[in-house]
Amino acid sequence: MLLFAKNVAPALFPFFFFTKILTGLGGANAMGKLLKKPISRLYNAPSQSGYILVMSLLSGYPVGAKLIDDFYENGNFSIENCKKVCSFTSTSGPLFVVGTVGTLMLSSPKAGYVLFLCHALGALVNGLLYRGRKMEEKTLPPPITAKDEELLGKSITSSILSVLVVGGYIAIFSMIIDIADDFKIIDGLSFLLAKPLALFNVPQEVAKASVMSLIEITRGCQAFAQSGVDIKIILPFIAGLLSFGGLSITFQSLTFLKNCKIKTSFYFLVKLTQAILTFLLSLGIVEIFY
């Protein structure tokens, strides 16, 4: 609860609030026009998904999922479009990747920027796997004027509820990871994972940190930072697991995407391919920078 109150809520609320305001004032239309050609050609997706991509890259989890839900609720996205868009707009943001993981945990801003580069590229490439056929684009309603008092009130209410949902999942999965650690479940899973990793000369500490990241990514990244393993070895693992997001962030996103009728199995597949692609890209990118 302290983690949520001191770090998550103050950092996440402004992003939820201002993306809601920006959407209501027509920001999606303006940004959609700028990104229409690349988004349409690469992903066969509506131009407004370019706005969701930018907001997700700036804000981080689970802002992308919340925006997809908003567009679906407003009748701008079909279910098929929601499935497409979620494949390349589910990302963490620089505040967490560069600031928290790179600078604070790894004591290396450079590592943070490399992680964010790998993470962003992984999401962009992942979307190509789910582009499918071209969908009909629906136009957004006229922008709401800044004088509309309902926009401010609705944005505040929606943002508070969204932040509380995130806080609930953080509390639940923090307890789960502590219980699993107390009952040696994490140690057991780490032992199983360490065997195949040993074939590639990957230290055992990476296995435990990976298992923790699959449950809750913040705790997992902290474990990687404290493992003492060479940064060249752990960076690809951190990048891949950041793209998966852990069960905590996955269920946060699924909560917002439930109205879009996106199946849990499909979303897990999307995140799995994104994690694999990011890990593979990271192997080459880390070699370049280190």
C-alpha cells in the first residue's frame, strides 16, 4: 500500500487524467492524421491507434489498454481492431524503464535507454504478426470544447477509478509473491528454470529473478539488479520480461480490455510473442551498446 501511495498513484494519475482530457479535446484526431500512413501500412489499423501508441510509450502500462477500452466504448473501434491495436500498444514507459529500472535499480541510465529501445522495438515488431486484413476506419465524433464542464469531471472520476484498480492488483500480487517465496514455490520454479538456462551458461540467480518478474515485474527487476550478474547477461532477460509485463500488469490490462471482448488466451499469446521478440532483438542491441 505504501508503494502504491508514494510511487504509483502520484506517477500514474496524471497520465490517466491528461490522456482522458487530450482524447476528449480531439488529440486523437490530430495525432491520428500525422501517423495515418505508417499505422495503416504497417498494421492495417485505424489512424487513431497511432495516438494510443504514442500515449502508451509515454505513459506506460496500463494506459494503452485503458485508451483501447475508451475507443471501443465510444464506438470507434471494432473488436477486431481492438485485438490488432493491443498487439503493439501495450508498453511500459520511460518513467519506469529508464528512471526506475535503469537509473535507480541498475545505477545506469544507459542501461535504461537500451532497455527502452529494445522494449519499444519489440512492441512495434510484434504488431506486424497480428496486422491481418485492413479494417474499416471509423471517424471520431467532433472534439469536445474546453468549456465542457463534464469533460473535467468525467476525466477525474475515470482516472481515480483506474488508478485504484491498478493499486488493487499491485497489493494482491505483492502478497502472492511473498506467499510464494515463504512457501519456497519460487525457489522450486527457479530450480526447474535454472537447468535449461545452465545449458547457455546463464547463472542460477537469473532464474529466480525471472520467476519473480513473471509474477510482478517491479520486484523481479529489483531481483535482477541485486543478483550481481553481468549487465550484458541480464539486460535481454529484463527487456523480454518487461514486454511480458508480469501477471500483475497483465491482469490490470485485461480488466480494462474486458469490454472489448478480448479473450485472456489471446492477450497472453500477444504478450508472449512480444516478450520473445524483444528478448531476441535485445541480444543483438545489447552487443552493439556493450
